[in-house]
Amino acid sequence: MLIFTLKRLLSLALSLIAASVAIFFVVEIIPGDPARLMLGINATQDAVDALRTQMGLDQGVMARYWLWISGLVQGDFGISYTYRVPVAEMVQGRVWVSLPLAMYALLLSTLIAFPIGILAAAKRGSWADWLVMGGTQLGVAIPNFWFAMIMVSILAIKYQLFSAGGFPGWDDPLAAMKALTLPAFVLALPQASILARVMRSSLLDTLSEDFMRTARAKGRTARGAMVHHALRNAMIPVLTIIGLQFSFLLAGAIIIEKIFFLPGLGSMIFTAITQRDLIVVESVVMLLVFAVILVTFLVDITYALVDPRLRRRA
Amino acid sequence: MSLLEINGLKLSIGAAEILHDVSLSVDAGQITAVIGESGSGKSMTAYCVNQLLPRGSVAEGQVQFNCQNMLALDEPSLCNIRGKDIGMVFQEPMTALNPVQTIGAQVAETVLIHGAASKPEALKIARDTLNRVGLPEAQFPLSRYPHELSGGQRQRVVIAMAIALRPKLLIADEPTTALDVTTQSQIMDLLKRLVQEDGMGLLLISHDLGVVADVADHIVIMRKGKVVEQGATQHIFKHMQHPYTKALFEASSHKPDRKAKPLDAPILEVKNLIRDYALPRKSLFGPAPKFRAVNDVSFCLKKGESLGLVGESGCGKSTLTRAILGLEAIQGGSISINGVEVKAGHTVPRTLRRNMQVVFQDPYGSFNPRHKVARLVSEPFHLLDDAPTGAARKAAISEALEAVGMQAADADKYIHEFSGGQRQRIAIARALIIKPELIILDEAVSALDVSIRAQILDLLAALSDKLGLSYLFISHDLSVVRAITDRVMVMKSGVIVEEGPTEAIFQTPQHEYTRALLAAAPSLEDLMQ
């Protein structure tokens, strides 16, 4: 297990280096001079050159990559071309909205998906299964912006249970959680639908395995066999989906952030792209890649904890 | 009253009637064997005893175990009996264990479910039971996982789970079918010993008369959901009455009539063949370690000859086959087909592969279910440069199907419409269609019922007489190899340890491994005498 973890860590480091090189050079080859962009078309060549020197753009490619990477490691993400403030500061405020939102949504999605997925598998073919399959089909199909608006108009406007939008900050944790609840729920619904379906089909596969019959022959009740033998074996595909969903939720919530006026990473990166604020794009993308690779690493470790057969491979 | 008495048992699943009026009994300390081919209802009879039936099953009649009618008990009472009074061993040891739990936890579970002991005591019972079934602590600590064990070892773990609480009755459903001959005889010995030591009754389900004949006290022959004949083993062997019983015995030791004589010219010559596999790296740097699956193997197969290759799983016989078929490159030595040599570092080219076809074991998995038989059978045409089209293609497909006793009209059907035996005929038709000189039969009859197996062996013999085919016949089943081959090779750990004319090898084996294999293989002929 230790060797497995070390190997996965090494692979994590290598993936990060590869990703950073790819991101840096893709941004490099995008046409357009950031310095000229910032100063506008009427600026003199001298002014542009001066800014280029100040921004370090006149140095060689390798030197700039090294500068960027060593900065990132120390938490220095550079200065935004557009706003002239450190990117780190801009990101920090946003991460504390997007990260809790993603985690909240994932928690809700898991809390909804596990029980209904297990129920549907255990009562295969019954009305409960039929209801879960129909409901999750609907959950996947409903566009989340529409569902968000419905939720806002009913729960926030008519009954005033939740705020319709905005984010009060973490000074009052309760208020912050209240502000995140509706968007998290809206984000969680389609994810929960997918997860519940994966849980159901994975469990059904496991329930038909020979070792389930062995468990019954030992004297386990149907429920006991499900709890002690089926669940853990059915977890691998479910974990894969959870890992993918977290990565998606972290930056893929732009529409929901816009609807609920949440200052998250998604809307920030969207603005940065339209303003050609490449240093922000570069750094935020790198941050997201880091998060995704880290989640993949954690999922890999969980795989190995769940299934001893995976510990030998790496 | 017997330990288990089944009287007038009927079973239907949905609209299908599976069992009609089955009656049999098992006494304490005795072994009752139920023999039948697939679809005979032998396994379902066993599942009626501990009531682990598929959904929608309705059982009627009497299943008296230990003076209680199992059919009348409710689910909680059944859960109490299962595992405690009735243990069960299954056919597939590779999948019968939970892959994510240690063997210790799984054996102790039987004890813990029934609240028979505390956790430390249950683990101690698990340890003792594993010792009893021949898995000593030194090599098999409780912390082992199933994937770290071989098939035979896993089957011992399954048996340990079944007997941990010393049940009164043990049900074993084809417990050795998936195992090698030597492992099979060890497992049968173990079951017999446990029956004697614990005085339990054993209901042994099998399709193989040879396997059970040695150990059973009582034999029940089933066919199509009915008991056709039953009695004491010796009595059945000496005075069998029912024509089906007689046919089953005949088919089990069937020898096809072979007239073809091999020519002197070789079709396949293998010289000093070496096949290595790379193993997972042990360290990050340095070369990956290698496993030599085939080590310096040489042999020659003549035109019209039938050559057997026997050995247990993992001996390298499938790897050898894959190299000959050109599926993998060889690392040393050479393969010559019709005098054209393929050297180390190369795979057998397409032009040579035309002369060979293969028939695999699994009649269910070796066909794409979405294609019609015509397309399946004509697949080998891709090996030809000028494959026939249109009417000529159709004629070739009809000819191949008719050669194996199927009909030309079967070309328009899908594979699920055929039985296992018919599928294996279609697989042979697929091999014949490009008129190869050599057919490699990789456990081609191992998954078939004895009566179907006898038919396929007859078909193979007739085809080789008619078309002058050569066969490389790979099998773990020694009696089949004896029936269909002229010469036989015995393989162990990648090496051919003995080779010679089939009868000579079977009557006077020289190598000790061959002798061990033959001793382990059940033989009906000895019992009949």
C-alpha cells in the first residue's frame, strides 16, 4: 500500500509538470501582445516596451516559464493584466466560494444518490425502482438554469426560505451556508441522478455475482449480504463518477454562479478570457488542473483501500 | 429416517417446469451423487434443499431435512439453517469468494453470522478449519486475499466456509469441474475425508460419472427433471437398467472410430520454441523480470496426424497455441508450417495462418452475438487474398455447415438460437471454411455434456478421415485425449516432459508427472471391470 501510494504520488507530480508545460505553451502561442492590449492601441512603442520589461515579457521562454512556475509554488500567481492586482488575491476570494459550493453540492448529491440507488437495486422491478429510474431520468434531463429559476421563484421569492442570490462572505457561516444551499441543491440534482443510476447498475451487477450466493448459503439474510458483501464491491464505478463530478463542479458552475450572483471561479475565468487577462487564465487553469489531479489521486487511493487487488498494480 | 429425504419434489420457475417428481435421500456419513447433463435439474434439486432458488420459483412436495420440511419454513428459520446445518460448495471457486475480504474474515463470517462464538474465537475456528482443509498457517495466514490463491486453494477456502460450523449436510455443486485433474482428486479426497471425520451427509452434484464413481455410496441419475435410475454405486455399475444410464456410461468412455493414417510429411514443426512474458517491474529502474511460459519446446506434427497436448492450467499450453497461431511473437527457436520457417522475434505471417484454424473451449463466448451465422462462419475469409463473394461465398458457407451436420438454412440465424453442442459444430464449420490443413482444438470439447462430446469426437474423426486434417488437440481431460489422438505430449511448467504414441504413454508412462496425472484422472474403465 505504501509503495502504491508513493507511485501514485510520483505520477501526480509528473502529471502536474506535464500540465504546467502544456498550459504555459498554449497560452504562449495565442496571438496578441498583452502589453499592447493593456495600454490600448494609441500607446507609443516605448511605453509598450517599458511595460513588457516590467512584466518580464522580454525574457526568453524558458526563463519566463521558470519565473511563472517558481512563483506559483510560492503562492505568487503574478499580477492581473487588467486589474493590476495580484492574481493570488483575486483567486483567494473566489476559491472560498467555489470550493465550498462544489463540496456542498457533492455532499448533497451523494446523500441523495446512495439511498435511492441502493433502494432501486434492492427492490429491482418494484414501484420504488420504477420511481427512482423515472425520477433520475427527469433529473438528468431538466436544464439546471431553468430548475434554478423555478427554485428561486418558489423557495426564495414566494416563501423566502433562502436568499435569491449574492454571497454575504464567511464572516457569518450560517448566512454563507444559507446562500449556498439553493445553488448547491440545483447543482447536485443532475449529479445525484447520474450517481444514483450508476450506483443502481453497479449494485445490480454485484448482486448477481457468485459470492453473493455464497454469502446467502452461509446464512446471511438478503439485507446482510447486501450490506456486508455487495456495497463495497459496487463502489469502484461510483467512486470514479464522484471524482469526475467534483472536478466538473469546481469550475463548471458558471451558469449557476451567474444566476445566483455568486463570485466564484467559473465567472472569474469567464471574464478573464473575454478580457485577454492571460496571466489570470493561466494561473486559474493551473489551479483547477491541480485540483483535478489531486482528486484523481485521492480517488486512486480510495480504489486501493476498497479493492485489495488494485494495490499491487500502480 | 434419513438425514435428508426428498419426496415427490416438483419445481417450476415461471411457466417452465424444471423438476417433476424427484425423490432421493442422503444418510449421515454417506455420499449421494446426483449425475446428469446440463438441463437435467440436478443443481436445482440441490438449491431446493437450502431454498436458495431463483426468483419466481415454486417448489412443491417434501424436502425433509433433519425432520423439518424445508419447503414450509420461513426465511429467518432458513437463514438459521443455512451455513450452520447445511453447508454449500459451489462450482466456480474463482468467483465464489468476495474479492475484497480476507479469507480469514470470510471463514469466520460463517461462525459470526450464527452467533456461535465471539470474534477472536471465530477467527480461531477459521484458523483451525483452514488447517483442516489443507491450508496451513505458514503459507496461508488469515490475512490472505482470494486473488492471491489458486483455483484449488480457493475451493479449499469455500469448503472451509461450508464446514466451519460442522454442518450435518454438505451440498457440493460440481465442486471440481473447474479444476485440474490432480487438484480435482485432492479436493474429492478432502471431501471424502471430511464426511468420514464429521459424519455429515454429502449431496454431490456432478456431470462426470468418473469423478463421483470412486467416492459415492449412492448414485442418482437425472435427466430432464426426472430421476431415471438410482441405487447403490456398485449395484448401478453392475446392473444398470435404464437405457439412458447405459448411454451415459457409453458416452463417458466413447472412442470414435478413426481410420486415417498419418503421412510422413510434417505440417507443423516447432524447434526449441521460447515464449517469455514480461512481469510487473519490481523497481522503478532496471529491466522488467521475465516469466518463461514456454521453454525450449520442440515437436513435429505430421499431415493427417492427431497430436494431443495435455497439462494442467498454467503449464504453458495456451501460450504455445497462441504462438503457433501467430497471435504473439516468439522469443527463441522457430516454427515451420509446411516447410516455411518463422524465426525468433517474428509472428507467424498471414500467408501461413491460412493453413491453420482454431476451435476454442467456450461455445458461448467465442461468437459475436450480433452477427448472423453466415458472417460468423465466413470470418476466416479475411485470411485469403481472393475470398469468394456472392453465390460462391454462400455455397462455401453451406458446404462448411453441412460438413459439420448443420443445415444451409442455419446461416441466416443468430448464435443464441443454438445449443452448446450446435455452437461447437458451428465453430468447427468456421474453422473448416478456408480448408485448412491443421485445426488446433483448444479444450474444444471440455465444456460439453458427455453425450454431445461423443458426437463431436465422432464428427472430428470423420472429418479427418475425409479431409486428411491434422489436429493439435489440447485438453486437460485425459480420457478425451486418449480417445482421439495418435500421439500425445505431456507439458509441465513450460517444458514437454514426455512424448510418444498415445497408447504407450497411457499404459506405460515413463515420467513421474505423467504417472501422477494418470493416477489422478478418474477412469470408468477400471471401475467397470
